[in-house]
Amino acid sequence: TTVDLPHANRLVMYDSRIYRRCGIFCLFIISLSISQSVGQFPRECATETNLLVEKRCCPVNELTGLACGGPGRGECRYIDNHTIAEHCSGSSDTYPYYNEDERVCWPYKFFQEWCVCEWPFQGPSCNECVWGYYGAECDTARVLVRRNVIKPENRQIMLDTVKYMDWMKYNVSEDYVIATCSIDEMEASQTVCYKNTTYYDYIVWVHFYSATLYTYGSKIDLIHTSSVFPSWHRYFMLLWERIVQKVSGDDHYALPYYKWIGDESCSICVEDMFGKPSGKFGYLTDNSPFHKWDSICDGTDIEYMSDGKRCDTDVKYGKIFRFPGQGSVNNFPGVGQLEALLTWPLYDSPPYSPTSTYSFRNMFYGFASPTDGYTIGEHLHRAGHTMFNGTLSPHSTSLNDPLFFVFHCYVDMVLEMWVQHWGGQPAYDAYPIYGALPQNNRYDYMVTFFPPVTVDSMLTNHSSQLGYVYEDM
């Protein structure tokens, strides 16, 4: 099943051209990889020589014919141990698997040399524009407006979003594949291991890899339970938005948001929007979009995750289902909780975990109550996930329900409300430099993104500095 997509023929021709030019190993990407910083590694670098011998990723820029683009764009730079240490501020005290988890000190277990780009370029070979800039020379500034998906006047944006997502779920990418084994296994066998999957399933995989990894007995979520939660997801949404722009050929596309806080029911859960659940299993009706979708990467997938193995995207875990309001959370959080959240000025507090008190981040995620700053329960973002009582509820695999993106776009809007309420970048003054989980501290590289991206790069005065704003804000 496929959905007609603008520029789909152009996309397939582009993929085939890459395949012929690079050969099969150039298709290797361990997850979401499309321009800018990507979900693990660019195809050009995931060969035995680059990944396992040289630990080097400095691709040739197609426009200039030079590695990393050359003068005026970027240079290939060796990252020494001291520099890596500056971007790896966790410790064995905060994470017992510090020396064993391949995500820690990201991406040093994989690469020690990569492209460092000059502004306004970014990407594996400095081949893409920084956020908010477009064009071959990245000299066209543009601020996108993310709009409320519920409003009738924004219906076409909603229809386009549904169409693009459905196409990406059913079309296998010749550009990208996913890892089927750990870096330790690759180094032991001196062979890279990968498999093909669809555009959308890459997205699910990279979030799952970052959030849950059964390795050496560990099951630690590095993107939800500590300080990086807002920043990691902000970058992740920017990546998804750029991917949709590329496959659709529409660089004016902006993610819409679903304003679920204060919604009396799941008003978006209808057949002509994101699908209507029905019956005793809560599956989407036959007239709903996404009703044929299968879930992947179940959080209990021990068979594939133990000993460093990865989620197998060929293993399916059933259709999307929802039972809104029929679980432990019966209603979406009210506007009063949002108003209370915005009154807390401290970004985060020790121990930078689910037990942190008076912490905006911990209340925002939904561990602590925004009413008093410390009562543990299900609040705000966390309660929102739980209220759907279905595929969207387990955080590590919630992307299996495409509602995730419009849901989380609003989560990012709430972050922007708080930042603006407290005066822009100074609101982040309490962001930890040290003491949070690995890859969660201010100058750490965020796990899975490559070329590496620091947390600090997302701590802006205003979202317009990243090329977007929100309607109704």
C-alpha cells in the first residue's frame, strides 16, 4: 500500500543514483539519516574501513568535491580525548553501565574524526543548512509557522501531514538501513551489520534506541528521565520536519500541533483526522488513516535486545490501538496545570532525575506535580501519553502511533511558552553542567545524533532562532 506523494519519483531516482554510485555499504545508516545531524551515521561512513578501522567520517561534499565542503564550509577534524571529555559529563556514579553502554560518550565509540562546519552549514559533509536557512548556499532565511491542527483553516496542513506519514510508513528507503548488532559485535567480526526498513520505521527505531537499550543488563532511558528531555525532543522534531520537507519537496512544510492540554476528549481521534478507535481492541476503524499500520520495537523485545542486539523491525506487534480516558488517567491535564507549570523558574535541580523537586523539567515531563513541585505521579506530558491508553502510551515506542508528532509538537510549544515567560535563554541558567545522566549535561553530545549535537545548541532565546514559531503564541 502506498500513498501518492509529491516528488516521489524524484525521490526514488535520487535513491537509485546513490545506490549505483556508492555500492551497498554506502547505504548503511544505523537509523534515521537524512541531511544535517542524523540518527546515527551517514551512509558514506558506515563501511568497514570508516567505521571499524579509521573511526573517521568526513564525506566528500557533492557541491564542492572536497571532504566536509572545504574552505568556507567545513573541515575534517580529529576529536581528541580532552574534547570528548568536555562533551561527556556523566559518570559511573550516575550510571553503573558507563563503560559498557555504546551510547555513553557519544559518538566516540564509533567515530573520533568528523566534519566540523562553518555557519550557516551543517550536516555530514557540511551539505545542509542550519535551522531556519535554505538554498544551495544557505542564504535564504525563513521562519516557519507551526499551526494548530484542529483549526478548520489548517485542515490542508493536517491532510498533508497524514499523507506524508502514510507514504513514509510503506516505502522502503534505499538510502537508509538500521543496525542489527552492537558496535562490539561489529568490531569482533570486523563486519558492519544492517538491514533495510521504511522511512517511518527509522524514526521509531532511533527513538527506541535512545530511550531503551538492553545491554549488559541495563535498561536505561537516556532521553526521558533526566535533564535532556526537552532539548533532545526539540532537535528530534526539527529533524522530522526537515525529513518531511525533503521527501515531499516542500521546504515550507511546518509540523502542526495538537493542543491536547485542556481538551475534553481526544478531539483529533476521528476518522477524518488521525483515526478513530473502536471495538474491544481499540483498533482504528477501516475508514481511518493508519488503520493498517503495524507497531515495531516492543519494549519487552528481550529476544532482540539482549546482549546488545537491536530491535528487529520485521517483527510486528499488532495494530495501532487507543482507549482514550479508559486507563489510569481519565482526562487530559487541564489548563490550570499548564498555568502552574509556567510559574516555576528553576529549569532543573539535583539529582536531575524523576525525584527532582521544584524542577520545571521534572514537572514538564510529568513525574512531579506542577501544583506543589514535588508530589510524584502522572502529570502533564506523562499524563498525556497515559490518557491515550494505547500505542502512544509507552514512551520508548510511542512513535508507532503517528499522533506522537502532533502531540509532541505541542509539548515543544509548552517549552517555548516557559522559555518566553522567563526571559529567553537565561531561563536555562540552572541547566546542569555535570551531575545528570550521561549525554544529558549542558555540553554533552545528545545520544544518536550524528554529526554530534550539543544540548546547549538547543537552549535558545526564542524558537525563531531555530527557524520556527507557533501560531497562537
